[in-house]
Amino acid sequence: MIRLIPALAGIALLYAGTADARPAKPRPAPVARKTDTPPADTTITPSADELRVADWIATSGDNQNLPYAIVDKNIAALFLYDADGNALAQVPVLIGIALGDDATPGVGTKDLSELGPAEKTTPAGRFLAKFGMAAGGARVLWVDYADSVAMHPIPGDAAKSEKRRDRMLSPTPEDNRITFGCINVPLAFYGKILQPLFLGKGGYVYVLPDTRPLEDVFPRLRVHALTYNGAPS
């Protein structure tokens, strides 16, 4: 998570790595590591929930002609699509330490030192994400601006003990929960694919839940099921 600067939110910016912190005092934006890119042959199998949400978005046009990403917390992966629903990339991600799909009220105004263990969550939902400024001149893709959740590469100043790069490159998702709520993505993916695609008008980010039912987070799924699959008998 990152400290907010409301007046600068939503400004289209160049990419840069940033910390998950919301420092009380501004500090220079750290440089993300250049070695957090998964091998080129990395293949991530989408879950049934990801496929269902992707089908709903593409069929209904819920993305409103904007590019979009689906973040599946249960498998710690991101699937990127263009405005027409064409799959562009799939990468591993790092997410909030704690299980949970709802941000604690007021969490966006707190400093890292004030966060309790249960508050370090990546909230689920549908978010209009845009590039904007964070404290200290850091530039990030804001996912849930009100709760200080952004998408960015692994912070250059992340503690070595966290082993974020190793966690991102590991073959299983069990060790990918390490952030304070932000979504860490590979640096090359962020700079070469995500950033050019989301500059300007931004795009939607759909974060799938890990504790709540899928339909509770995305109520339109019920309508989609009835419309395209027919009412249950």
C-alpha cells in the first residue's frame, strides 16, 4: 500500500517501481529490481473462476472498451486482455499477506507501522485503474485509490528477508502473499506491456475473491448466467 496524494491522482505517468508503504514523510521512489521477470516459457493455468469472469467480461462488454486485467488471488496470477478481450499475457503476482476481500475502513490513511496483520489484504472487486502519483514522487497504477492499493513492480527497497523475487518465481502460489495489499508484478511486464496499455484512459482490474463468493463480489455474474445459460429449471 502507498500513501495517497489526492490532487495528483489519475495523472498519466511513466512507469516506475514503488514501495508498499505510505511513509509519513516523502522519500525518493525506489528502483525496482531488474531480475523479477519469470522465464519466457512460464505457463499459468487459469482457474475456473478466472475463465468464468473472463467470459462474462468479454460477452457483456463490462470493460467498456478498455483493456483489463483479472487478478486471481488464489493462484497468485494476473491475466491481461486488450479492449476486445484478446489475451495478451499471464504473469505471477505478489499480493497482500492476509486473506480477505474487504479493506479495513480508513486503511488508506494509515502508515505501514499502523497496520495490523488482518489489514494487509488485497481487496477484491472491479476497479477502474489509472496511473497517478504517490508520496515521494513514486508513479504507480492505482487500482483501489481510496484504500491505497496499487499495481507496480517489486519495490527496490523491499526487505531482503521477504525474498519477494524468489516468491514471485516459485512454481507454487503458496508463498506469494507478502505485500501490505499492493499487487507486485514483474518489471518487464509492467514497463513493456501493462504501462503502455493502461496509459491515457486506464483500464479495469478485476480482483477475484479468496474468502467471499464470486457472485457477491461481481453481482452481474448472476445476470450473465441467466441471460446466456437460461434460468434454472
